[in-house]
Amino acid sequence: MSFGGFLDNNSGGGARIVADIPYSSTTMPTRVLSPSLTKSMFTSPGLSLALQTSMEGQGEATRIAENYEGNVGRRSREEHESRSGSDDGGGSGDDQDGDDKPPRKKRYHRHTPQQIQELESLFKECPHPDEKQRLELSKRLCLETRQVKFWFQNRRTQMKTQLERHENSILRQENDKLRAENMSIREAMRNPICTNCGGPAIIGDISLEEQQLRIENARLKDELDRVCALAGKFLGRPIPAMPNSSLELGVGSNGFGGMSAVATTLPNLGPDFGVGISIGFPVAVAPSRTATGVERSLERSMYLELALAAMEELVKMAQTDEPLWFRSFEGGREILNHDEYLRTFTPCIGLKPNGFVTEASRETGMVIINSLALVETLMDSNRWAEIFPCMIARTTTTDVISSGMGGTRNGALQLMHAELQVLSPLVPVREVNFLRFCKQHAEGVWAVVDVSIDGIGETSGALTFLNCRRLPSGCVVQDMPNGYSKVTWVEHAEYDESIVHQIYRPLIGAGMGFGAQRWVATLQRQCECLAILMSSTVPSRDHTAITASGRRSMLKLAQRMTDNFCAGVCASTVHKWNKLSATNVDEDVRVMTRKSIDDPGEPPGIVLSAATSVWLPVSPQRLFDFLRDERLRSEWDILSNGGPMQEMAHIAKGQDHGNCVSLLRASAMNPNQSSMLILQETCIDAAGSLVVYAPVDIPAMHVVMNGGDSAYVALLPSGFAIVPDGPGSRGPTTCNRLGSANGPSSVGGPTHRVGGSLLTVAFQILVNSLPTAKLTVESVETVNNLISCTVQKIKAALQCEN
């Protein structure tokens, strides 16, 4: 038994002292100390660990205990010299019968040495004999059963008391040691010695160590107040800090004694905070500090502070107009006034890294979705990726710091990782690690903010960043009476422009590639599609022969096709692509390869992906209409067998005729050619358009159109992604001279900017059905020629070869 544990088990702070009473091998009655003596002994100052100013009364209490101990011991020995037990009415213990019989005169009997020896030998083997053993022993020793029973009771009591007496002796020794240490400390306090020179110290001086502790204590006090203020702001109710006195150093009245370690902990924020953040600050010289837990809590407090600052900035940027935002003359886009931004806001994630540029955009739109449903979608990484399939290559939630309050998303805070993409091999995927924080500002008004955390928690001097970091960005959602929501989206980022190709820099710099307009336009299109699919009425232009289950299967197959197309264009981590550096490939064509094994949705073998982007002096709408029209497909698609295609099935996905899923059939030009089906999905919104297609097996599509599982339909997608070439393409423009395929030219005199399109062409082709086969140079050349031929055919059809 340790001394500390002994004191912890006694609420009064004193020690239980058991009298040192000698026992014989025979039984004895139990004595109890009087309450007055017990009180004087339990409150003895000699058992206190604190620094006592006086120790009077300790000796007297000790003498009382020793006198009482001696008297009790002598009286007990005298009584047990002549008797050891009783037969009918005597005895005590936990096994004693509770018969209500009138008291009788006790009869005493002295056991013989042989009887005692037999009893002792059985006691060593079995201290608690049962009734059968006691009966057998009583017959063998010529004793009554009660006598045997009482002897074992008294022997167990004797054994227990001996153990307590031994523990009491150990505690007395510990008490003597503490008393000696107490006297030494008191003596040292009377004659303090300077630790630096060894001479006598001047009363009132404070050592360097104590000064450092005081400074550390004050810093941690400020940190605790700051975290309490943050927690109160987060929860909307004040969180009381610890009392000031608990944060002070425990220093004696003369300035030298009793310095103790004080540990403070932020009160648990309770169920309203979701996980209940507890932040432990070690103050002074707390020996039991757990570095991992403290660092974890401090990191979460930094995340909370960053999320609150980001939320405040987002709401201001969403609600403030001029002079923070002003509209451009080209297209009426909202442009951020960076000078006003720097005057209004303090950078919450530090200064802009060297070589990075800034992009900022804001867009407001009406979306057919309520605020709660949109908030749930944004806070779920899987649903977030599903509603923005062409913008999010991959996303995961790495840590949930708070899941919200009261069963809602209000106050939800989580760490996320995402790969954001523009569908072009000339624009690298943006990898961002960020905090996502959701807060309800009023009834039907929510805000969701993202902010990068790259560099937070770095202990080394050099901070590391990815190719992009998000400043406070997100959306403010307000419910409208007609079932719609008003969404105000703000995108603000800093990125490395040097890794973006020249022809895409105007688009990205204007915030049209990763900006707010694209997020809102995609959200509007996807929510409109969901509303149509959930409606019981079938659009008039849909193919009525397809059942409801068949529509769902076809849409699911088309979604998988589009997802695989985007993954092949941008080389995201969805698939393990290997980039090829081939000399026989054009400079702006990216060729990648991967192995398809055990994937029922793809043919097995080596898959080759080739993609490139070109600039065309054609409006995005005209280019989209040309590529999606099945009647004009033979002008650019070598798979169409040189003839027109027929639309076999049509499923609308929006009010615009360009948002649909179609099943096309190429007519055979001669009897030797077999008929072929092509699954095609097209979509268009204010930010861009997409045409994705893939050849499919006819029997497999019959199964899908009848509601069968589409996961086993093998396909490799190809297609086109179309975006405006920059801010100037939104308004009417004129030109004096057209440039090359890589961008507008200003050679030959002054020109006005040409409003054109950036077209991305991508193919995925199975070059070998054996996954173990090696890629040949001929296969790479074939795919490169296919891309070049397709681009030239499109230019020729649109009359923009030069």
C-alpha cells in the first residue's frame, strides 16, 4: 500500500490507526475506539502533507493512542489467558446466527494443545470450512460444532488484525519520513540560499526559474481566455474560464515556499459541440503532461479559430457589394477589388506564397433545392462529388472535428481533401487540404465555408504548400418561398500560374475555370436533372418504350461513363495512370496508359488514353451543337462508318435540349459491316458543355434498357469538353485576323479580342486485350493520329482551319 493511495481513500485527509494489540492463538472479543479518541487521532497534524505552520498537539495525540493501545492489549491478554470461546450464545463474525434467544450465562472451555494443533493445520488448508468439515472435525476433536465454528471465526479475525497492524506500522514509518521532510523544508525556508552563488538569498527576490514560470503561466492564461472566447462565439453562449486564482503560482508568503504545478483545462463544451473540445494547458512544471493530447487539442483550437475567421470573411464577401466588388465591362462579371479586400480583411492563412497569383469570383443564382438538403450534400464528401462530377475528381473526409449541434449540421467542422479539375490536360489537377465549416445564421439561412490548412501545424521553418490553396470560399444559402434556394457562391484562391498552359491562363485567372460561376451553373443543372428524374411525368421528347427502371439503369451507366472520361482527361488518382513520354506524339498531346484487370465495367487489357486541348475561333454554343448532332456526326467521327446515325432512345436531363442521354445507332453502309450502338451523354450550362460517348454491346444495352444491372456493361469513353476561352467570349466580338489553333493572333495590325472556345478532345482505346502485353510504338502513333485527324475534321467542318 502506497502512502498516496492510503490518503486518497480517506475523505478527511487523515490516516486510520489500528492499535498494536498482541494476539494469542485463541479467540478474543473485538474492541472499538471511542469517538473522541478516534477524532483526535484522525485529525493529527502529523499526518498532513501540507506545510504546517505549527505542529502542536501531535505528541499528545500520539501518547493517547499509545496509552490506549497498551491498556487494551493488557486487558485482552488477561481475558484470553483463561478462555477461548463459547458454545451457545457467544461469538461474533459474519457467520454468526441471528437467533433471537434470551441471554444465557456463557460457559468457557480451554482447548488442549492437540486440539489447537489440529485446528491450526486445517485453518492453513481451508480458512472457511463448510458445515460438513466442521462436523467431522468436531467429532474427531471431541468438540461441539459451535466451538469449531467460533474458533475459525476468531482465527480469521486475528489474521485480519495482524495484517492491519503490519500496514499501520508501514504507514507510521512513512509518516515519520514526511515529518522529517517537513522539518527540513521549514528549516530551509528560514535560511534561503541563492542557487547561483551559494550565499544567503535576500527575502523578496524571485529566481530566474520562477520568473519563467510566471511568464509561461501568464501566456497560458491568455490562451485559455482566447479559447473560451472562441468557444463562446462558436456556440453562441458564453463559456466561463477557470477562476483566476487557479492559474496563479502557489508561492508561499515569503516568496519561496510551496511552488506547485497547476494544470488548467478548458471546460468540456458539452453535447452542443458534438465531440466536446477539451484543451489542456500544462502550466508551470506539471509532471504528468501528455504531449500528444495537448498538441492535438491545440491543433483543434487553431482549426476552430481559423474556421470562425473564415466564416466571418465569407459572409462579408457574400453580402458586400461596392467597393469590394465591381462589375466588369466584358460580360458583367463581378471582380474583386484587391486593394479594398486587403483593407477590409486580415489574411487568415498567412501571406501569399511566392510565385502564386490570386483569382476571385462571386455568383448568385436560384437553385431548385432547399437549404437543408444542399447543406447535407456539401457536408457529405460522396454526395458532394456526385453533384459536381466534372469538377471534383476525388474527395475524402479525413477527420470530423464536430458533427454539428442538436442533430443538425449547425457547427459541423471537418477536415477534407479534394482534387479539383478543369477538363483539360493543360491544366493540372488542384489538390487542396481544407477545413469545411457549416453554420446556421438564421431560420432558413446557412453558410458553408472552405479554407486551406496547408502549413498549419508545421514545426519546421520552411512551410510546404500544394499547387493551390483556398482562401475563405463557399456559399451562403437562403430558402425561398417557392421551394428554391438563393445561393451566393464565393471562390477565392491562390495558385501557381506557371504550371497552367498559356491558352488557359485567361480563363483560370478570370475565375471561370474553378470559379463561382462554374459551381453555381453545375449545381443548377444537376438539381434540375434530379427534379426531372424524381418527377412522375415523363418529358414529351423522351423515348416512351423505356421503363422507369430502364431509365435509371441507363442514367447510371451514363454517369459511370462520364466519370471515367473525366478521370482519363485530368489524370486524377481515381485510376492509376502512367504518363508516357513519346517522341512521336505532338507537344500538347498527353498520352497515358493503365492496365484494366478484373473490372467488369471495362474490357480487360491495356487501356491507352490520349487527350489534347486546342483553341477554336468558334462560340462554345455553336461548337457544342455541332458535336452533339447525330446527323452531322459523320463529319468528324470515323466510327460512324461514314453515314448518318439514328437516335434510338432519348432521356432528358434538363429543360435545355442539350442535357440528355441518348442511344445512337450507326447504319451499316454495306452488308459486311455490323450495326453498332453508341451511348452518348451531353450537358451544357453557363460555364461550359460536355459531349461524352462510348461504343456499347447491343445485347448488354437491351438488358440495361429493361432495367438490368449496368455495372457489367464494359465501355471505354471518349468525348469533348468545351469552355469559353476567357472573359471576352461572353460578349459580341469582332476580329480582323484569326490566329492559329493555339490561340488568337495579333500579327498584322491592331485587332479586337476574338471570342472563341477551348476544346478538349480525349480518347480511351483498348490497344491490347492482354494486361501483361507491352505497349507498342504503333499503338501510340495510332492514337495520336486519331486525335489529330479528329481535330482537323472539326476545323474543316466549322471552316476554321487557319
